[in-house]
Amino acid sequence: MENQDLKRVGLKVTLPRMKILEILEMARPRHLTAEDIYRLLLESGEEIGLATVYRVLTQFEAATLVQRLHFEGGQAVFELARGHHHDHIVCSECGHVEEFYDEVIETRQKVIAREHGFEIRDHSLILYGNCQHENCPYRNVE
Amino acid sequence: MENQDLKRVGLKVTLPRMKILEILEMARPRHLTAEDIYRLLLESGEEIGLATVYRVLTQFEAATLVQRLHFEGGQAVFELARGHHHDHIVCSECGHVEEFYDEVIETRQKVIAREHGFEIRDHSLILYGNCQHENCPYRNVE
DNA sequence: ATGTATGCAAAACATTTGCACCTGG
DNA sequence: CCAGGTGCAAATGTTTTGCATACAT
């Protein structure tokens, strides 16, 4: 099925691209750095270069198969596009990420952009905080 | 007056720090990269190293004298803190930046964070689009 | 076959750090 | 005087690129 995805966007169906797509589909959490993906590839026995990972991710981004996000901390994270837009809440302590979509915020953004004479193309909304997630190693720590 | 600012946050009043503060105060647009500031310092005849610019900006950020923002494109931009929180709209074509504050969005963010069990600390909201600003070289270009 | 993709190593960036020297209080 | 600040060069971490080889169609 994903072969179709690749062909559809004009990319040859190659092993590195299929494996990277597979990892992006399977991975939980869904948000991975290029380095994460590279490591997962090595762990699953694939001999794929880090440069290829970056190249493929950039192509996938151009084809809107993946989304590149810039959380705090320098490295970009990549997430498989699943059709529906959403924003993110990131735990500053453990890195846990939650997704959300809020119609009120989306609408206000459009209004604000229009008020400022902008034709809005895209936006980045990231909330940073402390989660109470059961897996957060910092949970309830003072 | 800015000397007071520096002393208040426990930093010695040195020439590089004062000059950088001055540039952040004078600069229009208000949003500058470290490299921008470095260049402006050189242009005004100051022999200040880029490493110092980064060090000073990081200290200013820690002291909440400046805010560091991550727009698209790798380099961070710095802006003098002026007491009131605001978010940004950035023109993808010309780089023009506008600021805005929206109570509805602020409120929704808090509610959403609470719903997800997060104690919100901070957020980053950036709208990307095309401005119709008179200085935008891409204005009305198809 | 042939245009693309890949791997590797090297380059390119933005940013940080080590260290000897300088400077503000 | 001396803790803290600075300049320079070198190191770091992430991402990109050049090039020779390998692969998909």
C-alpha cells in the first residue's frame, strides 16, 4: 500500500524509503528525530546511512507524507502525516508529546492573520509544560 | 537606565552587554539573529566576538531581558522583552514579522493543557503566511 | 540502459566551550 | 585585587552535499 504512496508522489520504491515509512508507521511515540529513525533502522538490521534518512525525510516532507516539527532543543522531529492537522503539547521534563486540535484556536488564527493582512499558509503551535503522564520519570517530582 | 537592568539581574555592566542591549532597543525590526547583532556591532565599530554575542544573549534570556524565538530556518531570533507576552506572524516571503496577542487563544491553550493533564509553562505560536506589507518584495507577485 | 538513489566522507551551519588575557567594582 | 567577562580558535551537534557506485524501471 505504501508503495503506492511513494509512486504517487513520484519517488522510486526503494528499500530505504519503504523501511523509513514502515518505521514512521510503527513507531510509538510517533515523533522521531532523524537520529532516532537511523538508530531504529540499524537495530532492525538495515544498513542505511544517516544522510539517506535526512534526504528521504526531506523528500517525504516535500510530498507531505511527513511533517517536520521544531520542538525546543535543536533537532527536528518527524511525524507521519495522517491527513488531519493537529498541534502539540510537549512535556519539558520527559519529552512526552500529546496532540490536540482546537477549532476555536484555528478560527482565531485565521481571523488574526486576516486582520494583519496576511494570507495564512501554515502555523506552528506548541505548548510546553509538565505532564502528569504515568511514564513521565519526573512525575510528581518537586 | 539599562545599567540598572544589568545590575538587577546580577550581571556586570560591560561594554559588550550595554552595546548589545542598545542594539536590541534601537533595532527595527525588533527580531534579530545573533549574526545580525554581531554584524550591527561591527558596523558601529565595536570589536565584539560572535561567541560573546551568543553568551550575552543566553544570559539575557536567562534573566528574561530577551526572548529567544525559533522561526523556520535554523537560526534563532532574539527580541528585547517588553513585559507583555505576544505571538508572531511571519511572512514566508520577505521575513516581515508582526506581533499579536489574543486573549481567546491564550485562554483556550490553558484549558487544553489542563484537559491533557499538563501544567503549562510556556508556548510558541507562530503563523506563517504572505504579508501584503508595502516593504514586502514579493507583494502581489504571483 | 539510464536516470535516480544511496553510502560515505567531507562540508556547511549554528551554537558552545576551553583557555589565556583583560576589566569592572 | 580578583571574580567574572571577553576574544579567539577549536569543538560540538545537526543537517547538507559531492561524488563514485548501485539500483529501480
